[in-house]
Amino acid sequence: MRGYWYIPALGIISSLLSILFQHVWIIGIFTLWIIWLYARKKLGKWLLIISLAASLLAFFYLPDLNDPPPDLPYSQQQPITGQITSPVNKTETTVDFTLTDNGTGKDFLITYFGDELVDESVKFGASCTIEGTPELPETGRNPGQFDYRNYLASQGVYYQVMLDSPDAVTCSGGSIIEPIYQLRSDLTEYIHQKVSPKTAIWLNALVLGDDSGISDETKERFQRWNLTHLLAISGLHVGLIVGFLYLLLVTYAGMTKEKAQWTVMMFLPIYAFLAGGEPSVWRASTMVLLFILARKLHWRSSTLDVLSIVFIALICLDKYIVYQIGFQLSFCVTFGLLLSKDWIAATTNSFFSILKISFISQMMILPLQAAYFFTFQPLSILVNTVIVPYFTLFVIPLMFAVLLLAPVAGFLLPLLDGLFVQIHDWFLLFMQLVDQVAYKPLIIGSIPLAGTVLYYIIFVSFMMKAEAARHKAAFAWGCSLTLLLIIIVSKPYVSPDGKVTMLDIGQGDAIVVELPYRKSVVLIDAGATTDYDTGEPSENVYKQRIKPYLLSQGIGKLDAIFVSHGDMDHVGSLPYITADFPVQYIITSHYDSLDDSVHETVRGTETDIVRVESGDVLTISGHEFKVLSPDEDNGSPNENSLVLYSELGGKTWLFTGDIGTETESGIIRDYPGLQSDVLKVAHHGSGTSTDSAFLKEIQPAYGLLSVGENNMYGHPDADVIRLLKKENVQKLRTDEDGAIQYHFRGKEGTFSTFLP
């Protein structure tokens, strides 16, 4: 098996892909590949059997997140008795932890929102009784939206319990591991006492794996530039702490090298817990531990063997770990660097060595980056050559030094603290400027499975030729890789398919029209909710629902945004959209006023604000939208809603904003014989709209209702639903169906809903 442990690991990966994409043929391809290797005498019989067994066992062992959540084996009102099996995460306003039920072995996420103190008996390993109602976590309701239910399921948690008060949990006992978590908490508090808040935030993040103090803005900036690996404790951090510890034990404690190595081996699992227990920490710690052990046992093994063994071992210990993005990114990058170590070592210039490492790291994770974030920043390869050395040579070593020297440094500690704060403030300012000036991401959308497989085949071939110094062949493979990415990004521009998507944004409207061949992308309304603290539009709807959808579809610009009227549930996300996406036109009626923030956002940009009225026909990339209303000031924002009529996918569509029955009557009076196959039911199905005369006149086959789930307004009105049923209108509503999509090609199309 020496030198071939990666083959059983690939067998496990083939099973994971088969489960993820529901394609058993992936295992079949892996099986044919290793049989072919065996036939060519490149694999032995036992390696063939072990690899096939690993693939087959993994197929039945790994969980399928597509499966429905398991049914609860008892009444939802029955108390849950179990053991806390995760660190207890406590903030000023929230406490949460995972509880494993004694009877079923099922995991529950227990959460309490409140500022009352939770009893100190609530700790890792404690036996607890929980008074609460298990419920399914919130699921994603739109394409591209983060799916919290799926995220918890990827950790083996299918139900959550929201506690009404801290008294609803009663615990006793603990675990032998709890002191380690308590030590982590004590260290965090100690750090805050010894150094400035800015230094404490980064020390806790880079040494103890607690990045909760880093602002969301900074985290997003690191994510945009593919730098999140610097915030996750990995091989670099583990290597430094092992080096520091070994040096202290041998040089200052007088230990023999043999005893120091055993001490380091015992310390590594403890540090993995201290650092938060993330997959990247366990990978790095386990690899170092295995290397030390292999040296002691005189086991001659390659680094790739060790990586593969650690990969298999971690999956055996936790079958859900394969779904964690940190696990995937960590192993993917490490695997790529190991395969390319000779190519990297062939470069004597430090800058070009760092450039090669950055290139390999970024290219290895590109399909994963697209799958999770839908974008890729090519300039990140260059930016990493500056940022990574800064963290590697300065920040991370300094943070470890500050922690270790804090008890004895005396006057030196404030000097180190001040030095770090000053330099790091300059660095963060530099990152902000780079982000503002140079952030031009490649919006890929999601890459299909076939494209991902082809990508890695071409990239590995490219690296093999580069490592063999066959430059012409490497250049050819590199051109092929570039061509593949161009094809993936260009797919919407050669596709004859179009889509109309009514996003589920809660109580508000946001409809995306994507024309075939990506001739244009038009947004009709962009609602938001209110921030309860400021009374201003919240960015949550935009960041969690609208933006992810646009990016997931590979949309990087909008040709037009139609604003029906100025109510927040129709226009609140507009400033955020125009700040992130180029928008050619914002179109609204003569009788509605846009908020000052919209004008401020588009000032100095190429966005034009266009005013229209009844009878106008707008042609956007050859496609017509006819304005049916308003033709005069009707005295209220709702009645002044912009009403649009268009033909899409062989069906006529009527987009009505929040108009009432009076305006509806005016429309059918001004446009006799008007009919529409699809009606965007006005005002979220309010009883003030959609009367019988209007429905009889336009005769819609489909009625789309944008409705907030369990909304406070009681929308849609029962009479409206009754009328739609009476007139044989098939209703589709976002509160029940999630996002509603109409996929079309030419004059034919079908409706689908995001929720089953």
C-alpha cells in the first residue's frame, strides 16, 4: 500500500460524489479505472480489493443530505434528555450547543436568545433535560440562498429547539474534555486582559480559532479575495506552535529530544480542541502526529500517504465531516500542493515560489469556490503573494509569541502590542483600498459536475506537464483550461433558455427576468425589510436572497430595474443592488418618487433613471415591456404602482405592483380585450385588489402571489384565494412554494417551485 493510499481515498471521494449528485455511474467510472490499472499491472490484487471495498463501504456509510429528516420517535412536547456533545457557544445575547438524545442518538441544536445568564452547569459532556419543542430549522427558499437546514444536516443535526428561558435547561455532570474547553475560554479572557482589544481579536482568531471578534465586513473581504484560509487554523499555525513548544522543551526545559517529541504528540490533540476542533486543525495536527510517529517507528511513508490516511481516518471518526467546507478546502489545497512540490521546489526565487503556491492553491479550489460563493477573483493569485507572507512571517508568529510571552514579557508586551496594532491597521486599510479599486470578480455561477471533472483532469494534466518541464505541452493544457472556463462563464450567452423567477423575499416583491442568450436581465422590484434598530431598510433580504440568486445564475449586471412604487417592500434593496451591480436603467413612473438614497447611490455612475407613464413601450435588448398604468396621479403610492405587460415564453404576463381594484378597473377600461396568461396578483393578495370583474376580463391561467410566510397582514386574503379558485386560476405562492420559476425556450415553458 505504500505510495498508493490515495487510491482508496479517491474511492471514497467517488462515492461522495455519487451521493451528492445522485449518479452511481461515478463509482462505476472509478471501478473501471482501477480495474484498468490492475490489468496494466500498476496495482496489486489487494490494493484493488481494498480500493473497491473502500468505495462500496463509503457509499453506504456516508449520509445523503437529500434524504428527508428522520421522524421524531416521541411527542414534540416530551422533554429531551441527553448529553451535550459540542462546545457551548456563549455570547452576550445567545447560547447554543448540540445535545445528543439518550434514547435515539439523534442530535438537536439547542438555542437560547436572551441576555439572562445561563447556568454554569451547561457545559460540554453534561447530562441535561430540555423543555422545548423540536422543530425543523429554516430551509433555503431560493436558488443560491444559504440553506441553514442543510447546513445543520451536514453536521448530523436535523432538529433545533428554541428555549423560551434559561430555566428550560437543567444539567449536571461533565466530561473529561470539558477542562480543555474551559481552558480555551479562560485563555480568551486572559488575552483580553493582557493586550489591546484589536490584538486580542486577531490573537484569539489565529491561535485559538475564535474569529467571532473579527467584523463581518473584514471576513467578507477576506472571502472575496479567497483569503479565508488565513483565518482558519491550519498546517502553518500547527507547525509554528509545535516548533515553539519543541524549542521550549529542549532548550529551556532541558528535555531530551525523545521526551520532547512524545510531549508534542500528546499536546497536538489537546491543541486541536483548544483551537476549536475545525477540520483544518485536525488535518494538520493529525498529519504532524503521524509524521512524528512514523519517524519513531521507522515507517517510510510519503506525505501523500499520510494525507490520505488522515483523510480516511477523519471520515471514519465523523462521517459528516465530508460536507464541511473547511474539510474540503483544506484537503483540496494540501493535495494540490503535495502533487506539485517538485515544481515548486524547482524555483529558487522566493517570490516565484510564493506565486506558484498561490496559483496552485487558488486553482485547486476554484470549482469549490464557485459552488459555495459563485465567484472567482483571478487577481487573488497576485494578492495572495503579498498577504500570505505578511501573515506567515509576521502576524501569526507574533500572535503565538505574544501569547507565550504574555506572562513574563513585562514592558515588552505593550511594545509588541502597539507595533502589531499600528502595522495591522495599515494592512487593513491596504486591503480596503485594494478591495475598492481592484475587486473585479469572475462571476461563474455554479459549475456542473461534468465541467468540474473536466476541469480537474485538465488542471492535473497541466501541472504534470509543468512539473516535467514540458513547457509547450503545459501551455497547451493551460490554454485548454482557460477555454473551459470561458465556455462555463459564457454558457448563458449561448443558451436559448430563459427564466422568469419570482424570488421569495418574504413580504415583498423581487422578480428576475432572464431573456434567452442573456440578451438582458431585468429586475421588477427589489423589496427589503426594516431594520428594527434604525428604521432604515435592512440589507438582509438583499444579501441573503437577491444577491445569492443573481450570482448563482452568473449574473454580473442588470440591464434595467423596474420600480413599481416607493414602498420599502418593493424598493428597499435597490441601493444595495446598485452599489454592487452595474445597472443601466432604473425605470419608474412619473407619479412616484424614489428615495434620496437611490439618487445618492447612482450619482456619478452610468445608471440612468427613466420616468414612464401609461402607453409607453420600452424596448430592452429587443424585448418589449408595455406600461399600462398610471396615466395620472392616483393619490397614493399603491395606486401609482407601475403596471407592466409583456410576452415571455409564449405567455403574456401582467405585473401589477400594489394596485387596488379602482386602478384595476381603469386598466380594463383603458385596454379593452386585455388578457394575460400570468397575473402577478396585486398587493400580495390583499383584499383591496383582484376583484371578480378584473379576473373575468383578463382570464389568467396562473396567479403568482409574493407573500411572506405567516405575515402579520393576513395576506393573502381568503376572498382573493376563493376568487382565484372560482376562476380556475392556478395559484403559486412564495410562502408555500418558495421561489417560483418559469423556464422557457421559444414559445414553450413550464412552471416550477423551489420548495417541493
